[in-house]
Amino acid sequence: MSYERFAYLYDRLMEDVPYEEWLRFLQTKMNKYSQRKMETILDLACGTGEISVPLSQSGFQVVGIDLSDDMLSVANEKALHAKQNITFIQQNMTKLEGLPLFDVIVIFCDSLNYLSTMEEVKETFLNVKQCLKDDGLFLFDVHSLYKMNELFLNQTYVGTDDDISFIWNCFPGKFEHSVEHELSFFVLDEETSMYDRFDEIHYQRTFKVEEYSEWLLDAGFEIIEINGDFDQIVTNTSERIFYTAKKRS
């Protein structure tokens, strides 16, 4: 599948995702916890740039990193269209290299859940620390155990529109608290008036709040705040868990 078609699918299916909530969350935490002016931000797993571009438009110097070269191509096109100077780099978040130090690093939209092992999460935390300035902020969110085990497992979701439909099946993954997302997309080809089918499988895994906390501390971070569903108190039915941490000097 070409990145143009994939981006079309991705952005259309993510139209209802409240990216502005992540941006608001980030700004709130920076205002609350930064002791100096924050100017540089690394957007890890930046995807098609839905967070990178608005951050740049707000005056930050932004670097976006993603594993998918196709996603980065789309993100770069968005940045050019918005007349924003953003550097996009293809790297794995578990193996960051050749980067400057940043004031803030974010991994938003449950992107950390695409790491399948404890070792990969630990490596990512260590890499993030190495790329942060002293007292720099690290913010990320992950799916909760409740969302992974109660809302995803063995569920089927369906969406239909005039020119695109999807079937999304969720199956138990190989490990505890993991899910395989099996997605089938049906996209209208305007030239033939026929629907093309595209299939993808996505794997996600999450861990306990206490485990993420332990790994952050081991990597050299001070945990400032843990929230549920953006800026709420964590409960047994929180769907996302948000972490705000600071690099220890």
C-alpha cells in the first residue's frame, strides 16, 4: 500500500481522535512543572504529524521521529503545507542516536504500547533520558489494563461511511495484557466505483502502573504526576494512564 493511501486511511479513521487534548495536557504540565522556558520538543512516534505540526505552529522547535518512513513522508507534507520547519527522522524509539538534547520529549497516543517487551520499554526510557536536558520533562500515555483486558479483548468494532468502511477485530495477544488488532478496510475506488480491501494487523501490549513507574525510576526519572484519561484521577475504569516525569540531574 502506498503511503498516500495509508495516510488517507489513517487520518480518515483518526478524525475523531482528540489530538487537541494531548496538546492541552502537554501545555498544562509544562506551565505547571517547567522551571525555565521550554523551547525544543521531541515527538516520538509522531505518525502523520498531527501533534508535531501544531506544536511547531505554537512556536516550539520540533523534531518528529517515527519507525514508519511512509508516515514521516505524510508528516513532512503536512509541515510543508503549514509552512513549518520540522525535522522528521526515521528511527526506532528503542535505538535513538545522533540527536541533540531536548527540553521536552513526548510519546503520545498510546504509541508506547506498540513495544512488545519489558526490555524494549526500559531501553526507550533510557534513550529518552539520554536525549533530555537536565530537569527536562518526559510525558507519555499508555492503555490501561482495564482498556486492554475489558474494552479490547474479543471485541469487534465496525465503522461505515460512503467511501470507507472498516471491521476491527481484537484478539488476545501472546503475552498478558496484550491484544492483536486485526483490521480490514474497504475503500471506494472512484475510478472503478469498486471497493478495494486492505488488511493490517497491529499488536499492542501494556503493563501495570507500578511497573511503568519502577522502570521510570530505574532509568533516572522523577515521577511528578500520574493521571487517568488526560488530567483526571486514576480509577479502575480509566482507559488511558498519563505519566509526567522529569529527568533527575
